[in-house]
Amino acid sequence: MLRTLSLLVLLVALASLTLRQGASQNVPVAARSPAVIEASHYPSLQAALDALPPSGGVVRIGPGEWVLQEPLVLRKEDVLLVGAGTATHIKNANTQGQPALIIEPTGLAENPRASLWRVSVQNLRLTGNEQSGTGILARHVNEIYLQGMSVSYHGGHGIHLDNCYEDPRICNCLITYNKKTGLQLDGCHDIVVCGNQFEENLDALVCQDGFNLCMTGNCLDDHLRHGVVIENTYGSVVSGNMIEECQGTAIILDRDCYGITLSANVIAHESSGGIDLRDAHGCAVSANTFTIVKKDALRIGPASGRITVTGNNFSNSFIGEGAQKRTKTDSDATGIVLEGTSDIAITGNLFSGLTSKALTLAEPPSQRILFSSNVLTEVESDHLQLPAQTRPDNLR
């Protein structure tokens, strides 16, 4: 009887041990060894970042002002760096042109193919000064995600993504008053830029040597030079953005751009140009509103061609009953300029109350231009100089 009881106790113990081992095997590693770092428990923000294990984790920065004299450096992947909104204020006091935050893999200088994956920075305020560098400099970080950031007053770019090749996302950020570009994108791919506000940077966004930019639903205002500059990039869309009062040009396509759609943007009150296609092919300009653009609302230059221009509205500040909203200071409004280009279809647009011609044919001459089914009201135009078969059904 005693041997039977002992055997029963042994079997129960073995079963309990087996169950515990099985349960342990089913628990994720992160649940058994969490990497949630509270920055306030460390002597500095850099120490908090350095405390992350190789597998990554979360660094939480609470409310307060955190002053930097040298850049924060993050070299680990699968990391979320998160603040408490604008109550978390990281202030770059460096005056030697250094960034506030550098995100890059270890040994990048020795191994140019090195990369990080899946780094997210969210919900904090990052400011600099005129002598500081870029706010966030990310190099070779794939699937980087920036959300809910306020990035302002830097002496360099606000955000610079350098060869962050796979799937960068920049959403719902406020990017303002930076001495260089608000968002500089170099060598990036499949880029989402959505729901951000850009104000009074040098340029709002520059995207070069990349492809598949999707820029939608952003608000751009009062830039000291250009709004959106896209160079050597293809397969992209810029749509549903409000671009107002750039001192330069609202949108520029240059250096072998192709396969890009510019659609449903409001381009308002620009002093030096609306859309300038300097070197672009196979692109569509559709359903945009060009209002009181003082010079060349749309220019297609000699290095561009094979462009469709459809469903756009070129107008002044007319509000009905013979009245304009802005007659004393903002009466200028312009149309399309073609300069030595070819293979252009201009159809279904409305030109009204312009101080320039609806269509200006500049030298050198352009070839194979279709100007058809447009409405022209209170405006002159050079389209009558085109061959008769290329300008049917235009209404005056």
C-alpha cells in the first residue's frame, strides 16, 4: 500500500512538471523577459537606449524637457521609442551641426550593406536651433515608422531618411521651421507620407533617387523655397494635398522622373510657380485646383513630354456676381506654359479670369500638342496657333 501511494505521488509530480514545462514553452520569449525601458530610471536617454537587449524592446520617455549636447544614437532593431506627446520635449542644444537622433546599424561605415529593421519613433517633440543639425537622421533603416512627432527649429533637415529602402512611413507629424528640408528622402522605396503638416521649412519634401512615393493628405504652407521636389523617381502619386504660399514652386519633377500622377491637389497663392515639369515623362496632371498662382501655374519644359493634363481648374479669386475675393493684391492668376515639349494632351480643363494666357506657347516650339474640350472664360490663349485638328471643341 505504501509503495502504491509513493508511486502515485511520483506520477502526480511528474505530470505537474510536464505541464509547467509545456506552458513555459508556449509563452513568448518577450513575455518571459520583457524589454520595457523607462528612461527616467536611467542617468541619461543614451543610457536608456543602450540598455535595450539585442532583440529590441520599448523605451518610454515621460513628460519633461530632455536637453542634448550630443546626438542620441540608436543601433538596435525592433524598437519602439515613444514619448508622452509634446509633453516629452527633447531639445538639441548642440551648436556644431550635430543631429538630435541618429538611427543606424552598427558598423555601417565598414559595411555599407548593413541595415536595421522595424524602428518606430512616436509621440514626442524634437527641437533644435539654427546651429544644430538634422532632427532625425536615419540611415539604412528598413520599415522605419515615424508617427505623431513634432520636429521643429533644426539647423539642418527636420527628418532625413538616407537609404531607408524598404517601406518608410511618416504619418501625422508636424514638421516646421527647419532651415533645410522638412522631410528629405534619399534612396527610399515604397514610401508613405500621409496626414502631415509642413510649415516654413526651406522646402517641405524632397524625394530623390527613389521610387513609389505615396504622398497624400498633407498640408504645406509658407515654405521659404519649394513645396515638393521629386527627382530621379518613378511610379509615384502626389494627391489630395494642400500646397499654399511657397516662395518658390509648389511641385517640381526633375532628373528623369516618369510614371508619376499629380492629382486632386489644391495649389494656391504661389508666387513663382505651381507645377514645373522640368524633366518628366509619362506623367498625369489631373483634377488639381490652381488658384491665384502668380506665375506659370503649370509649366512643361523642353526635357519633358508625353504628359496628360486633364480636369484641372485654373482660376483667380472669382466668387460670383462679378466679384473677386482678392482684387487689390492678388489679382494675378496664370495658366499653362509649354516650352519646347512634345506629345501633350490638354483636355477637359477650365481656365477663367487669368491675367496670363490659358495656354502660352513659348520658344522653342512644341510639337504634337492636343488642346481639346476645354472651357475658356475671360482669358486669352495661344491654342489658336496650334494646327486646327489639335484644338477641336474648345468653348469660349
